[in-house]
Amino acid sequence: MFNRKNLEIFIEFMLTDYWRIIEDNVFEYLKEYAIYAKTITKGYFISMCNALLFFFSLPIIEILIIKHEDSDNLTIKNFPFVALYPIAFYKFPFYQIVYVSQILATSICCLVILATDGLIATALLHTCGHFAVLRRNLKQLDSYIDRVINLKPNSKHISANLYEIKSQMIHVIKHHQVVLWFCDNMEKNFHLMLFLQAMTSSLLICFVGFQVSATLMEQSKMIKFASHLIVALFQLLLFCFPGDMLMQQSLSISTAAYAIQWFQLPSFVKDEICMIILRSQRPSYITAGKLYIMHLENFTTILSTAFSYFMMLQSFNSES
């Protein structure tokens, strides 16, 4: 809530001005990353729905089919999520009311989480598309440079072509500055959220993994916890995979700028290209609390930490 105003400005910019700096004929370069964003968001949504389906349906299946009975010959009723209620809440109509309230509350929470996580992943991947457009515009400068090289030294068309190169360079630099500003604002708005995610993910994966291993003989519980584990892994990957792509694509701008024939140009253009190369050698990224960069290397690090915690819990469990 304390960052609400900045976040509103960021989202409004992402939905409006962020696309106005791109020409209509280059939207095809964004398509690849739009497909990535759509696929990842769909996968996350399906895994979350799958987990909710198991949590919501298995208690009913246990009542209707498995028919567990307690010492008083009464059917044991479970809720989707473990909670302690008075005995009256396990009878009609309170049981049904509480059951539905848990479903509604959990569904709303999951929708909020899905929207927030999907927003971050989509912003990262569409930014990768902007870097792809920048690479394309830099490569296009070569055609103008070839014209200058092939013209005679005293040709009147040289100045016109140099002016065109200068205009293209100004457009590229402005576009690059906007994308870098957007990356900085992503970091500013989301680094605290990602810090909490990184800190809790290792513990969550550890505990849910332990629950899966502890309920291998109880199929219904094992299925629930396994689906929860898949969501936890997917949520962490949702930040690390696009974050890794962002670093790679931002670094690729320096390679694309160096690959053009900049050494054939006058010094006033060469200096600008050299500045692009220098700036692009420092990658754009998002961090978890400005401590850990969110990329695939840290994804494996978090999994390794979670596995260490898991083995420690297993050893305590075997000793007891």
C-alpha cells in the first residue's frame, strides 16, 4: 500500500506510453515474447487451478466414497484447509457454509496472487521484446552506412544519408533510455515483493516437499501437497526465468551495436554508438530486496537451500 501511487503510474505507463515508442512495422519482434508471456501465465493459471481443484474436491470425495468413521460411528468431515472449529461447525448447515467460505476466500487470494505475479512476469518478457526491437533498429543502420560508404566522397547525398543515420540513432537512444527507465522502475516497485518471495520460497518448497514425502501412503493428501509443490516451484520460476531473459537481452544490445559498421562513420556518430555499447555492458535486472538477482542461477540456489532444509527435517523425523 505504501508504494501504491508509484505502482499506479508504472502500470499506466506500461499499458500506454510504453507501446507508443514502437513503430507499427516492428510489432512482429514482440510476438515471440508475447507468446512466452501468454504460455507462462497460462501454465501458472492451470497449475493453480489444478491445486485448488484437489484441495476443494478431495474432502467431499472422502465423505462420499472413502467414508472414514470415528469412534462414535459418525462420518469425519474435513475442510479444504486445516482449521479448528467448534463441533457445531461440522454439522449441517454450518459445515456447508464454512466449506463454501473457504473456497471463496482462497479463490480470491489466488486471483490476486495470479494477477500480481502475472503482471511482473509479463512486464519482464515484454521488456525483452523491446530489447529485440532495439537490436533490429541497430542492425538497420547498416543499410544507411552502406549507402554512405558506396557514395562518392563529394556526393551531395552523403549529408542526407548521414542525417538519416543521425535521426535513427536519436530514435534508438531515446527508445533505449525509456526501456532502461522502465527496468529501473520495475526494480524499484517489485524488489521488496520479490525479496519476500525468495525468502519464503525455500521454506515453502521445503515444508510442502516434506509433507509430500510424509504422506506417500495417504494418496489423497499426497496429491494435494504435490499439486501445492508444483505451484510453489512454478511461482519461483515465474520470476527467475523472465529475469534471466531480461539480463541476456539487455546485454545483447552491446553486441548488436558493436556489430554494425560504426567505425566507418564520422566521430559525432561513433561517440554515440560507443556510449550505447558501454551502457549495454551493464545488464538490466530485477532483484530480491536488492540482495539477490532473480535469474536461473539463483533459482537453482533456492532449490538447493530448500533441499538442505528438507534433508534436515527428514533427519529429525527419522530420529524421532
